[in-house]
Amino acid sequence: MEVKEKMSVLELIEQMGGSGVLGAGRMYQATKLLAEVLEDEDTAVFMSVAGPMVPGGLRKVIRDMINNGMIDVLITSGANITHDLLEAFGGRHYKGTKEDDETLCQQGIGRIGDIYTKSEDFEVFEHEITEILTKITEKDKYFSIREFLTKIGNSITDENSILRTASKRNIPIYAPGLIDSMLGLQLWMFKQDNKLHLDASGDMSELSDIVFGSKKVATVILGGGLPKHYALASNLLKGGVDAAIQITMDRGETGSLSGAPLEEAKSWSKAKAGSNLVTVIGDATIIFPLMLAGALEMNKK
Amino acid sequence: MEVKEKMSVLELIEQMGGSGVLGAGRMYQATKLLAEVLEDEDTAVFMSVAGPMVPGGLRKVIRDMINNGMIDVLITSGANITHDLLEAFGGRHYKGTKEDDETLCQQGIGRIGDIYTKSEDFEVFEHEITEILTKITEKDKYFSIREFLTKIGNSITDENSILRTASKRNIPIYAPGLIDSMLGLQLWMFKQDNKLHLDASGDMSELSDIVFGSKKVATVILGGGLPKHYALASNLLKGGVDAAIQITMDRGETGSLSGAPLEEAKSWSKAKAGSNLVTVIGDATIIFPLMLAGALEMNKK
Amino acid sequence: MEVKEKMSVLELIEQMGGSGVLGAGRMYQATKLLAEVLEDEDTAVFMSVAGPMVPGGLRKVIRDMINNGMIDVLITSGANITHDLLEAFGGRHYKGTKEDDETLCQQGIGRIGDIYTKSEDFEVFEHEITEILTKITEKDKYFSIREFLTKIGNSITDENSILRTASKRNIPIYAPGLIDSMLGLQLWMFKQDNKLHLDASGDMSELSDIVFGSKKVATVILGGGLPKHYALASNLLKGGVDAAIQITMDRGETGSLSGAPLEEAKSWSKAKAGSNLVTVIGDATIIFPLMLAGALEMNKK
Amino acid sequence: MEVKEKMSVLELIEQMGGSGVLGAGRMYQATKLLAEVLEDEDTAVFMSVAGPMVPGGLRKVIRDMINNGMIDVLITSGANITHDLLEAFGGRHYKGTKEDDETLCQQGIGRIGDIYTKSEDFEVFEHEITEILTKITEKDKYFSIREFLTKIGNSITDENSILRTASKRNIPIYAPGLIDSMLGLQLWMFKQDNKLHLDASGDMSELSDIVFGSKKVATVILGGGLPKHYALASNLLKGGVDAAIQITMDRGETGSLSGAPLEEAKSWSKAKAGSNLVTVIGDATIIFPLMLAGALEMNKK
């Protein structure tokens, strides 16, 4: 590798590719694969996002990818959706200053690593989401999770919102574990006095149709958890994905899916024999922007 | 520490406590805390189980804990429930032999780390669960996830089953991400021709009642994921848990909840100020049996 | 697995062996292999110890293994030797209380994870080691590192000391990175006014003789670093070790030897084709005492 | 964060700085700190390099840093020095193809992660280094490790070599664990028939003089091990370093120095109170080139 005074992101990643080994080699391979699947019109991109990626700064990155037609299906956690809405309602995520957690609690600050959130922002969130729930349930009371998220997206105005942009661009968002979040909590409270019903397995037919309607599927997996499993498992009935990129810090020895090598998915027909699978071990808030910037530059050339 | 020729598990753990530092010190602290919460009649034990703990050998351990009244609430993944049923229907988990995943797929073997599962066992699973779903939905079509799992537990006969034992002993099992599993897949297929509805947020009132009905709550957290979050978040409205033990291999720097230090829960009122929180970094299939054996011996003394 | 109220360590580990998979399965395999190599008179046991194992509570465990003839060669870091001497001179290791590091520095406390050391103990260490260096160098000025450590071991009286016990029992201690430690610092200071010379590569002939003089060699590797490499590399010329156990928390993806799978050693002839190699991922202060207690009980039966 | 089609490395890292949290935030902080210490003429940069950074592609990066006056002291492992020489003598590092290790051994291939080395390259290495040792020891037989490495650097011609470039530019290379490497093995073999003596603690006075002769010291730490400890400990007598950057995948809970937070160094006076310390968790073959490219661009502006 050679590092010079002013390099474009792609020039740097190509240097990593020249070495070709260890993390650097995988970084290049993954970037190349990402460029290919973004460019290929026959490949639907399923992006799964676990971990605090919205509080961690990737909100606009994901929003722009949706807006620019790079993501065909987004699968994420209730938490990322909550935090997207928190910002849509005017809240923010703050850089922490290392106070202890009991003190933070007294100050109304919830901590995610070195990120601080404010209870006053969550109060606005509660107020706004309740209004939206009221409006949404005026006609229908019964939704799949995807339908529910689309309706919320249509009810907000923040153009930087992932939900809003996805609704506008007709990109489905799935969140099989939605309930287990602050949004889930508000939903339950709303249900105490109102009718609203989310069908836990209501999205599968639609998701399956997308899988079978796509010539090829590639998954781009940030973190593990339910989003990773859902992204891969939804492709099982069609014999698995054609390509997959995974960025994770979890490790494989415990057998947990979050840290499992992508190859394991082949045994389950969640990835096809011969599919192109690349894992980069690292912090997704560093690795994914780097990979995406490299892939975009590759495709521009 | 001193290690002798024949030691009871507790004698060994007390040696670790004598050293008191690093992993060994935390192992002792966690064992002591587990013994206390198991012994204390005022403390409800919420156990969350993520990762392949049933395929990984902890099925009978968890089943026995339920049967002996040590667990008041079990929160787990769709996968662990699927694999409990797989064994209830006569299937097994096998020690792998390092074939490559494309070969395994051709042989009908799905791999989880070094664990092999057989597609013929899943075929039996499909057949049996469909019969149960048919029977369950004869009268009702509409369930919360917990109700649904209780009904399945009442429909099977394997006394070693976690679901069966929980149903018999009236211990609720929650699985907020149930849908994202092989059981979820069967459920969806069944729904193509039948009516069956699972309310994604149908369990929260009941779970909240348990939280408020308990003088104290302790969470015992194996792995992270939705189960960890659900176990902690369900205690938010009451100001948080009184004690928590966490066994994980995930790390904290990415901000992901799975690897987050338990202290972070204090900032969110998911753990009380002054609550006793102990994390042991390690493989739960080693650490939890060790901890439990030590705690049981401690309480016997 | 089944966990009962009072189990011996071996009973628990045999339960792990019954499951046979993930960490639990490897724990059983490693325990069985340790029992075998300890029992086999034809196998020399090379034990490598990196990381703060002496401050972390394993001092007496290692000392007893040497005293009971279980270790034929010990390879460790300058730090573990320094901390063995610190205790031999009356110092101690203390359980930390989470003060911040700038405050600790002002209080004369050096921190290792949650272990505290006191500067007054290091002052005693300096005084005592200087006296020993003076005495040792009265006749000879020129030593290999092993000879130097044997002489120190013969100069102290604490029967719980690893160095003292090794000297008494004629067990060699190698420490290729000795210089990089507080003992190394004292040595350098001593050399300002005195003659003393340590030959960096002075031990290789002797170590090589031990390798070739042993029918079989097994390495027991706690942590990685120089001790792991030295233990394996010293067997290179004879075609590699016959068996190896490794306990580590490091991971393999970076290519670093500390986290490398033992299988990699086969490519270098540092482990023989067909050699029995078992890795347990975990904290050595928990895993090693557990494994050793299980192995001793196995051999007693 | 925002990711665009063509960004310079610095533009991307500034986007990470805008988010400011988790890995991305630390990446920006570390890049800024690296830019500062490279620019500041009063700060001596001590760079420690552990893990297979030369086989992993960073050889030219480190060589160029030395050549451009960015490194004042290099501290590394015997392995990195061996592999620098292997390339200087015409050998190479190859991208692996996943054969099993017993097969590789038969083919004369030594594996480091996914990097292959060839025994024929090591044979050339043996031949060449023996010639150099013969030449070097014609006059002197007695060296410190640094002197020995300088002499080797002066004996080779490859302008891309780290050793050659360091010798030419009068940059000292320290390698406290030199002996524990293939170079160490050759050295020992050479000593069977020749006189050559390396003083294990022969470098400390010189290194200490550099520390005291520098207004400020910053350490740039790739990986842990002896190089990390040596870099920090050499600053102990002067009250510690003024700044430190660490890139590692090791974790802190085991107490091992390799994964220890830099803050711990403050308690030992290896880092000054108030010193600027930034850790990035990640694979150094990705993170360091990224950081360096960003820092160079920052300083150019």
C-alpha cells in the first residue's frame, strides 16, 4: 500500500486492494461487490441495519441511498425507526461527556455508548407520534408493520427522514422487532384507549413477492440481530441471496447469528452456492461510509 | 487462587472470588448475585435467552430452571423456540464435522457454528407444527405471542421441552421477534389458507402487570438482541430492574445494545440507581452452567 | 446439559461434553486433552503465560503446577515475573474501586484492568531486586535470561513464588521479552553503575535441547504474545508440537498471532500434522482454573 | 454524515467528525491528533507496530513515513523485521486460497491469516541474512538490538525496505522481542559457529536519551504486545507521553495490555495527566491507511 498527501477514497481503497490481504483486502472486495450490486439493475438490494446506526450518524447516508434508488428493501430495528422519528420531530443526538449513568438519569439523559439523548426530545416524540397514531387509525385499525411504517412516513415532513423518504419513494421498510422499542412502547400506550392492531406476520407475503420478483438479490448487512436474519431468511424459499456484504464486530465462536460467517447461510439455502459473500470486521460507522464512498466513486468512473 | 484435585463447582468459584479481579472476580460476583435472586422470594427473575442456547445444549438447563420455579418470565428468540420444538418432535442437534457449507446444503444439513441440523428433522417439525396450528386455531384465531406459545406448549408431550414445561407451570414465554424464525415461516405458510392472527404488541399489558406485581425484578441475560432489550425495557415504567446479570461476548464500543455495559441501562431507567449489575464476558454455554451450578450449591449450604 | 445442586467440577464439564458443541464442547475437549498431557510421562508440558495472570490470581495455580511436576517449561512475560517478585517481597495486588486514572496516579496506584498496585510495593521491589542483582553479579556478569531468572529464584524465600519454586524444582523459565517490564527497568538502572549482561538469544540452545530431548511436547497457552510464539516456535525444528491448548479472547481476523487459530501453526511446522489442537475462547482467569480442576479430577479417577 | 460520489479521504473523515460519536467520532479525533503530532516539530513520534503489518501491506506506508521524517522512533516485532527483510531479499507475500494447513505445510507454505509465505523465500532469507551476519560481525561481535538492526539496514539495498530506509535516515528501530522470530532463529544458528552477542537491555540508555531530548512525545500504536508496552514504558521516567493514538481489535476486560484503554497508562505515569489519548477499535490494515491519508490531507490544507 502507498498513502499519499491527497487521495480520493477510491484511490485509498484500491491501495488496500493492491495488498489484498487481511482486513484491507476484504475492504476492497466488499467495496467492489457493493459497487457491482448498486450498479446492476437486475439486483435488488436488501439492506439490513442493526445497532444504533441512526444515532451513530448514518441517518442521512441511509436516507440518501433510498432517495437515490440504491436500496430496494430496508430492514431495521424499532430503535433506528424511533431515532429517525425523534430527529424528524426536532430532537437530536448529542456527543456524550462521560458522566456516570445515575447522574445522566437524573438529568434526563439516556445514553447509547458515547451518544446522549434528551428526555425532552422523547416527550416531543411521544406527543407527535400519538397525534400521528390518532390520524393513521381514523380509517384503518389493522396494519402490517410495513404498512404502518409507510403511513407514519407519509405523516411527517422532514425530508431528511428515512421513513419519509422511503414512503415517498415507495421503498418498503420492514422491522420484525418493531414492538421492542420506544415506538413500540408508545404504540402499546396508545392501544390502551384506542384500537390499533399490528399483524406480526403480516409482511411476509409482500416480502416474499419482492424476493421472487427480483432477478437477483444482494443483502448489505450492517450489524446482526433480527434485521440480518430477516434479510437472509426472506430469501430462503428462492434458494438464497446472490451476494452479501456484512460489516460486524461480533464474533463467530458463540454460534450466534450476529457474528456468524456469511458462508453459514449457504448451508441453510439463505445464500446460493457460488454466491459472492464478503465480511468486513469493524465498526460500521467507519467502515460503511468508507465502503459506500468507494463504491460510488467506482461506479462514477 | 488454588486449584485442587477434586473440587465442587462452588469451591472453585470461591477461589475465583478470593482473587476478586478480572473475569474471575466478576464470575464470583455474578454467581453470588444469581444465588441471591434465585433465593429471594420477593424477586421475580426475568431470564432473556438469545443466541443458539437450545441447540447449544442449554435446553434442559432452562427447562429445569422453569420446572423448579427459578424463572418467572422467559424472553427468548423464535429460533430457540423453534429448536425446542424440533427436539420435542423427535429431532436432534448434531456435532458438526467441518464440511463446507455448500456440501452441507446438498446433504440437507443446516449449520449453526459447529452444530448440524437435519432437513428431515425440519420436515417433521413442519408437519407437527401445522397439526398443532390447525388444532389451536379451531376456536380462536387471534392471539398475543405469549398466548400462542402457551397453547403450543399445551399441545406437546415432551416433558423436556421448555415450552411444555412453561405452559404446565404457568410461566410466560415472550418472544417479540418470534416471526423471524422457522416457526414464523410455518406460521406464514399456514396463514395462506387459514386464519391466524398474532398481535405484535399484544403482550405488553400482561408483561407490565408482572413487572408492577413484583416487589423486585432481576434479569438474567444470556446474549443480547431483542430478548435483552425487552427484558430491561419492560421494567422502564417502574424505574428499572433491581439487579441484572449479563453474559455476553459482544463488545461495547459500537454502541450496540447487545454489547452495552449494564450500567448504560441506568441512564434509561431500565436499571435502578444502586441496582446490582454484573457482566461476565464469555461464552454462555460455558459460563452459565458454571454460574448456575455455583449458585445452586451456594443456596444449598 | 443438566445442572444440579452440588456438582464436582468434572461432573459439570462432562455435562458440557455431553452437549459437545460451541464453547461448552471445546471446554470439554480441552479439559480432556489437558488431563491426557498432564498424565502422559512421555509428554513435556510447555506452558506459556501472557497477560496479567499473576496479578489476576493465577500465581499460586502456576506455582502449584510447577511444584507438582505438571509443567516442564514455563514461558512468560517480564510483567508476570515482576509481579511474582512484587508479591515475594511482600507486595500485593488489590481490587480496584473505579477511580479515574489521573487520580490513581496521584495516589501512587498503577492500574491493570480492575487491579490496583501500589507504588510503595514497587519501592520495596526496587530495593530488594537491587540487592539481589548485586549478590547475583558478584561472581558472574553474563547470563542467559533463563539463568538470570533461576538465580533470582534461588535468591528469594517466598515458597509461593513461581520463580522460587521453579528454581527449586529445576524447571526453566524463559522470558524472551523480559527487558520490557519493571524488572527490565531496574536491570537497566543497575547496569548504569554495574556490570551485568543478558544475552538476548542465550537460551535457544538449551530450549532446543529440551524439545529434542522430549518424546512429545504439548503447549498450554494462556493468552498470546511472545510467550505463545516462543512456545510454538521452539518446536519448529522438530516438526512441531504434538498437542496444544489455547485460551484467548483475541480474534483471528487481523492475522495477529495472539488470536490466530492453532491450526495455522501446522502450516509452519510449529504443530505436527495430526496434532490435537483445542482453543477455548474466553477469559483465562475463569477458563484455566476450571479446566485444570476438571483435568485433575479426571486423572484422579 | 453525508457520502457523495467523489470524496477525498479527508472529506469523508470530516463527515465522520460531524457525527462525532461511536467509532466514526473517534476516527476523526484520532486523525486530527495524528495530523497535529506529525506537524508539530516539538513532538517526537514513537510508532509501535505489532501484528503482521508488513505482510499485511503496510511495509511501504511505514517506509515512506520514515523517509518523510514522520517517525522519530520505530518499535516493532521480530516478525515484522523478518518480513521486511524477506521482501528486501526478493521474497513476497501472497494472497491465500483457503487450503488446509497440513496441505500448506507439505507445499512449503506458511500461513498468516489469509497471507501465504513460501519456504523458498525463507531459504533465500536464510542465505542472505547469514552473509550479512558474517559481514557485520567481522569487526564487532557485541551489539545492542538497535545497533544490530541499523547494521543490517546498512547492508541491504532495497530502497523500499523499512530497515534500509531507517538506517539511511538515522531513525532508530527497537525490537525488544527480536529474538522470538525467524531472524532470531537464524541468529541462534549463526551463533553456533560464530561469535555474536545481542545485549537484551542494551538499548535503554539511548532510548531514554531520546525521550528526555524530546520536548514532547506522541505514540502511534498499531496493535498491542511488546511494542505498545515498550513505547509507553520508555516514557515513564519523564512522566509519560503527551499524546497517544491506538488502533486495536483486542479488548480490555481481560486486563491484558494489548487491549487496555490508553487511559490506564496515566495511572502508571506512562501517559501524562491531561494528555490527548484516542483509541480506534478496528483492523489496523484498514484504519491506519485511512487515518494517515486523512492526516496528510489535513496538514496539506
